[in-house]
Amino acid sequence: GENVEQHPSTLSVQEGDSAVIKCTYSDSASNYFPWYKQELGKRPQLIIDIRSNVGEKKDQRIAVTLNKTAKHFSLHITETQPEDSAVYFCAASIGDYKLSFGAGTTVTVRA
Amino acid sequence: EPEVTQTPSHQVTQMGQEVILRCVPISNHLYFYWYRQILGQKVEFLVSFYNNEISEKSEIFDDQFSVERPDGSNFTLKIRSTKLEDSAMYFCASTEETSASLFGPGTRLLVL
């Protein structure tokens, strides 16, 4: 089955700096890659997603890039703010079906 | 904006007891899922459900687990005889065919 690796496991950034989280996947058939933000005790919230026919997608301060050849995708958060502090999970799936999640990255934005 | 809902928010049970976790997916969604998240770990897929039957299940989803869509709105996960290691947050999710999975708020299950 699909195996998603995520790095780093923790990330501390100064407010205003950028944060980058990287994920790799194993199944070349995977074609849908969402990113979820999870605050403590809350549900995972979709923040951005990308499909394999696109190399990059941006939504305000958040962007995701996908390299199908290398089977990796990354989340970029620019101009980080304290409210960006959370656990971020990458995921991969074939179609929009069952998701295989990475282990998560705990992001702390220092004021 | 429509949301997936789940009840109860918390459930404490004794080992060996049966629990039923309930979910109301978004009304026009066709695919339903249960995931679980053990404290501090990643979200793990349990089972997917489409067209009134299980479409895929993970190794975690053994004979102690079952799912049901008893009516047009509810989607339930039953654990027949709970074990200590079943303690986790259980998330229901749903999706249309071409949209992202949206998660419910979760049920925190504690097995004593």
C-alpha cells in the first residue's frame, strides 16, 4: 500500500519567516495530495490540495508543489503568523478516496 | 458551509464492552470513511464505504469492527468487544467523487 513519509517532525520558525514541510510517497498511482492542519483536540482541516496534473498551487500565504517524477510534494507557508501554529499532515490517495497520511509536522511560530 | 457531525464527542467504556460511534456525513457526499488517531500519532485509515457496502478496509479493521448506514443520514462504526488499544480519536469523513475528504470533529474513545 501507499507509504507517505513526512519531514521534519517539528519545525520552529520566527513569526514572519517561511515554513516548508516535505513529503514523499511510494505509490506512483497516487494522484491526489491534500494537506490538513490540525489544532490540538480538533479535526483535521483541509488547507490546500493538489492533483497530479498540476505542479504548483497557491492560496494566499500557502502553496504546494508536486514533483511526480521524484514522488515528493511540499507545503510552503510564507509570512508565518502565530495562528499558523498547529500540526500539519500531508496525505496521498488514488482519486479522492482513502487517504494515507504522513506522520505530521508540529509547527511552532515564535512571536 | 455543511459539516460532518459526530456523536458522542467523548466515550469512556470498559474493556470488552461494545461501543457505537455515530456520524452524519454531508448530505450529498457518496463516500464515507472512518479513520482513527492514537494520541500523538498520525491519522490511520480504517474503512471506506460506498453504495451501501465496504469498498476497502485496513488491517486494523478486523472482525471486531463493523460499519453500517442504517438510514439515509447516519453512518456508524461499531466495536464489538473493545480493547485497551482501541483508545483513540475516531474521525468520520465524507467526500463527493471529486472533492476533498472533510472530517468530522471526532469521538475520543477511552477504554479502561
